[in-house]
Amino acid sequence: MITAERKSFDQIKESIKEFESLLVLGCGTCVSVCMAGGEKEVGLLASELRIKNRLDGRDVRIGEATIQRQCDQEFIGPILETARKYDAVLSMACGAGVQLVAEMLAPMRVIPALNTRFIGITQEEGVWVERCRACGNCVLADYGGICPITMCAKSLVNGPCGGSKGGKCEASNEKDCAWVLIYNRLKKQNRLENIFKMFMPKDYSTQAHPAQMVNEAYLKVGVEEKHGK
Ligand code: SF4
Ligand code: SF4
């Protein structure tokens, strides 16, 4: 999932201070799982803003809504009419969601309430860790299912840097050395010979931004023309 965390209340307050009405818009997918921007967090932030405005003697109309995904037009469409009744939207989605909502509501202002962090997993309740940098050319099969690009502080693909101590990374002794993890995993899989393989420098041409992905099987007439088919 894409992980994100809420900006500080002071930052949020500063970014919306000019508006007299505001829709706090949550997203029910990734940011809901990492407890940053789902329905519950929308309720909490909206309440905090209402209390603060009351204490400051400001009369600001704060609305709340959460849609299933802010990165998908079909879920944003039904909320457009409601959103336009406000001066601005305070989006609690990841950066992709904020941008699509802003595009569909333009020129209305859409303000981000979260900082988008990384693609990761839930390690334990309340702890999320990065696992993938979306490199576009997945090499997990060669490394026992452990990503050297993400898990190694130096993204080394041909063995460790030599700085690891006690199984920990030299960049941070709180983090496991990715290459110790890879070694142990390959050993358990009886595939240690993989450690001695030389891998070519990783092809980062897939990292050109902004990236695009097209699934031809789903292209419709008209969309095909748009993509030059
Ligand atoms: S190699 Fe690593 S960064 Fe690339 S797609 Fe696979 S898990 Fe993600
Ligand atoms: S100690 Fe291990 S994880 Fe850290 S940079 Fe070196 S090889 Fe990568």
C-alpha cells in the first residue's frame, strides 16, 4: 500500500486559513489502512478544526466526506457537486489522490493534509515499513524475495558494501543489512549460488517521470487514439 502521515495541525491550519468553508475529504483505501486519511481520521481532523475555529472566534463551515479511492475518477465523480459547495477541499489522500481531485475540481483549490511516504507493508499495529520503490523492473526473484533496491541503504545489487556489523546496516544500526537478509533467505532456499552471480547495472530507464502504464486489453475506442494506437 501507499503510506502517508498527517501533516502537523499547525501546518494544516496555516494552509487553509483563507477559506470560510472547507470539505475534509478522506480516502478509503491505502491511507485508511495506515490510519492517516480514512473516515475516522477525517472525523478527527474535522472536529479539531471546528474546535480551533470556535476558540479563535472564526465561523468556518467544515464538511466531511470519505470516498473509496481518490486516485480513481469513478469515485470522485459523485462527490464533485458536494465539493463545489465549499471554498476548498482538504484532501486526506496520497499525493496521487490529491492531484486527481484537484484536476477534476479545477480551478477549485485542493489542499493536501498528508505527507505521502512510501510503498510499504504493515509490520505491526501502528508500524509501516518501506518495501518497494516501484522501480518498474522487479528483480525480487533473484534475491530470494528481498528487494536490494529498497532494503539496502545504498541499493546495492551485487553484494554488500562491507560495512555491516552484527547483521545491521552501517547507515543505521537499527536496520538489518539487506544483504545479510538476502544471504540468509537464499541459504534457506538452497540457492546460495545466486550470491556469486554478477548482475548488470539496473536499468533505470523505466523510472522516467511521469510514468505511464497501458493495458491494451482494456483500451477502448477513442482511448486507443489518445495513446497513439
Ligand atoms: S525490485 Fe524492488 S523496487 Fe523494484 S519493483 Fe521489485 S520490490 Fe519494487
Ligand atoms: S550495510 Fe548492508 S544494507 Fe547497509 S548499505 Fe551496506 S550492504 Fe546495504
